[in-house]
Amino acid sequence: MQAAATQHRKQFFPINDRFRQYLTEYHRALELPVTYEDMLKYEDSFPLINKNGDDTLWQTLIYEQQFGRELYEGLKKIYVFLRSGGDETILSNLYIDRVDFCTFGNTKPMRVRVVNQYNDNHDYFYVKKADASRIYGLELEELLSPNAINFLVHKDTLIEEHIIGVPGDDFIRKYLPQPDLHSVRLAKEFIKFNERCFVRLLGDMRAYNYVVEVTPDFEESQYRVRAIDFDQQCYEGRRTLYLPQFFKNNLPVVKLCTELINVETSQQYQREERSLMRRRLRFALHRVQHLRSCMCADQISSTDKMRQLRKELADMHNDYRFMLCHSMGEITFLNITITLGLEGNAAYFPEGDGV
């Protein structure tokens, strides 16, 4: 098994009018009081240090007093829109504790910490520069995965909820060696997560781009692996970049899977996950078709990457129809159709020529 190559910083793609209409129809687009550009108007910053005294590589931002007061009021309203549909009666309970800025991520996100002043309970949400390919990834996560996902779009600003869980790299380092780990359940979930990523072509699931949810059960714990980064939704040209098993920092979990799960059982788990994805797709077929029409007509990667991916998937599936695709959206939905065995209105087959 070869490790996946390191990717370069990805290109941003604007939201076109057709996709923005889709987002409006399904209540993802909303007029908001603060934009990403507003949040860049800070005066100073200082490193955010964690409880162990380590630099988190996030910077806490400092704003001019009057501007900061207005900005924080707008951020509270955004949080209320995101979490409770705009019920402003709870605004007086909340305050913005801080805004952190990550300079090393593709989207250079802002992380906002919101605190309830009556019980000191806190929550986070993220403000990012909107990127069409990422938003397609968020929508596919909502429609095809077992996870609901909450986000809003305003002009070129993307608001995302915080996804709770143990970051994958921390989980591998701290929790994997623990004696009370239910190894078989974790291995089963990782196989299913690997399948979900490949079917809908979500790439770059290195350990720090997903979290592990641990749910205590009456007989030991259950696990769910959730993606938290959707920048690489059908963007790269290499097929292996859409399979978490090929990333080096996932190797401890891959080793666990190969030791505990035989080939027949692994294939059973893959079939189970595909069956669940088919069911979800059929429940939301009209919305999936609408998203498909937007995504297939959109450009969300380079022509070179698109041609490389369609060739690699055509070889893997032994199916020439991938060579008829002219966009990453077409490749994605053809891959979904073939891997899930879709028929009728749920299926998608490209009608182009093989240029």
C-alpha cells in the first residue's frame, strides 16, 4: 500500500448563481450582519496557548473597541441563526468570549467562542471564505452520510457549526492504546467511513481532518468517524486521495482493521454502508437531483485533475463512461451511481463525448 501524496493548497471556486439559488431554496443562504472580510479588520493578535502551555497555531484577534462591540453583536446574531433559527430572545444570555484566526488552513478560518453567561457553557462556530467545492461537500455530507450538518452562506462568507468529537490524530495517539478500547467496533466504523468518503469522493481525510465520536453504550462504547474538513470534495486527480486508508497518519487504524477484520467481513461492512447510502439518497431524491444538476454544470477543479481522476476511476471500475465526464460533478455522481448500483431516476450517466 502506497501513502497518498501531499496536496498543494487548493484553488477557491466562487458560488455561481445557479448554486446560490439552490442554497436559497433549501434555506442555506441567509442575509447575515457580519462577513468574513469584516472579521479581517482586527488591530492586533496574540498566540492562543492551550492548557498544557503549547502553541495551538491559532491567533486570538483584538479589535478596536467600538468596532469590536458591533462585530460581536453581529456574531451573536449569527450564532442564534445557526443554532435556533433566529430566536433573538436568547441574545441577552450570550457573549462572545474570543475570536481565533487560523493562518495555516486552506480557508483561513475564524473560530468564534460563544459563552452562555448564566452557566458558563460554551460553544464554537466558524466563519470562512466561501468556496463552492467545499459547500458541495457539506451538502453531500448532509444528504448521504448519517450526520446532519449545519451551515449558512452569505455572499462570499461561509458559517459552519462546530462538529464535536476527538480529533483523529489525538484519538490515535491517546485513545487507541487504551485497554478499554472496543477495537472491533472502531475498525468496523473506520471501514464504513472509508467507504463513505470514496463513494462521494471526499478527499484528504488525514487524521486531523476528521473526529471520532465516542458514545457509551450499555455494553462498551460505540464509535462514529465524522469528517470536519470538506475542502477536498472531488478536487484532486488521484483516486487514492479519496481513501483515508492511504494516508500515513491513519496507518495505526488501518493496521487495526487488517488485524481484526477479514476480507469477507470488510466487504460485508462496505455493502451495509452502501445500502444505507442508497436509502438516504432515495429519501432525498429531489434534492439530490437538484444538487446534481448544479454540481455537474459547475467547475470546481482544474481540467487536468478532472481528466486524471476520470481515467483512474475508469480503469478501476473498468467502465468507459467515466471518460465521457467533463466535470468533477459528473465524475462524482457517476461514481455514486456505479458504486451504489443506482437505477432509474436515482442514477446518473454522462452524455458527453470522450475528449
